[in-house]
Amino acid sequence: MSERTADCSRCLALCCVGPGFAASADFAIDKPARTPCPHLRSDSGCGIHDRLRDRGFPGCVVFDCFGAGQQVVQVTFGGATRREDGMLDALAVLHPLHEVLALLDEAVRSPAVRDDAVALSAHVEELVARDADGLAAVDVDTVRRAAGAVFDDLVLAAQAGDPGEDLRSADLLGADLRRRDLRAARLRGALLVGADLRGADLDGAELLGADLRGADVRGARLAGALLLTAPQLTAATGDAATTVPAHLPRPAHWPALPSPR
């Protein structure tokens, strides 16, 4: 089974070369695609890794390849020790497939969709194990649509016929959502950049693809949220009172939980 957690020590800094980005709140500079970041060292390490946020690169902190980087280097390219152009093409396919696999892991835990989730996960595992030529033939959009159908069923089952507000793809940029009932809300693809979610109850809310960059989730109840990923949490601002799903790590930049007595 492919790995879902990134291990940069077994990659060749593909994410520091392949993706392009523009100077913004997420990145301090412009970087064309397939061009090494100026902070990338010769040993494939980041020269400012310990101060990325301070230097204006929170987008790098948030990025997660879900294990696709080491899959490219260690499996697709057989443990290569130098970057090759084909690796970037492979990463462009494997990154979204690994994200789908990570989300399917959550679906597998649901009795309502387990069989469909297991079957689709097995199919995607077969895809990610292909060689470089085989990956080039993968239709990522088709895989995403199939996964989307499984996730729809997961959400409907979890909400037990009592869905909350439908806010799919809603523009909630900077919105004050502290007093809004978001339990079981459909927030798939919602723009929540800078939204105020302090103390909000998102139990049973679907957050698939929701943009939580800069969202204030201090004190928010996210433990029961559906289809939430680690990068989404990392993009938000939480505190010790913010609850998170048991299968996700708490972001390192959030205040630490109090030590048990």
C-alpha cells in the first residue's frame, strides 16, 4: 500500500521545483513552474525551513504531497538519487491521487460506504503503482469524480438525513461565522479565507476542499468534521481549545495542549 504521509528525507524536493507560484500572502516571491526555489539547497533541503512563515512562505508550510513525493522517487523512479524532468510529470498525477487515497481512508472507516471506498481505494492503489508511462495515461478527473460520489454518500450517511445549511462553493471570505449554525453544513469547496470561526460547532460539517487559509478556528469544534485534511488545519489559526479529528495531527504552530495531570 502506498504511503499517505510525506517523508521529505526520501524525496528529492520535487515540491520545491515543480509547482509555480506568484508573490502573494502565501509566497514572498514569484517562482515559475519547474524552476528550483532560490532557497533550495544542493542537498535538497530548504535553506529557510525553520523560518518559512517569518520569511513570507506560509504556502510552503501548508503544502502536503500526502506521500506522493517519495512515491515518485522511491517507486516510480526506483530509488533515483537525482531529479529528472519526468519526476515532475509523475508528481502532477500522483499528488492528487494520494490526496484522494488519504480521504478514502476516512471513508473506509464508515460502515455506510466502506465497500465502495475499499474498492475505489484498491483501484487508485493500482494506478499509483504504475510506471511513468502508465501514470501519464491516468485520467485524474475521472478518479476525482468517482471519489466525489463516495464522499457524497459518506456525508449523507453521516448526517443521517438531517443536513445542515448548503454552503458548497460559497464565498465566505472574511465572514463572521461565530453565530451561524454550521453543524452538518455542506462546505465543500467553500472560500473561508480569513473567516472568523471562533467557537463554531462544525460537528458533521463537510469541509472537502474548503479553503481555510487564515481562518480563525480558535475554540472551534472540528473533531466531528468530515473530509478535513491536515493541510487545511495547518492553513488555519487554532488554539488549545480547538478540537480536531482523531486521525489528524494538530498543527505544530498552534498552542500546545495542556499537559495531563
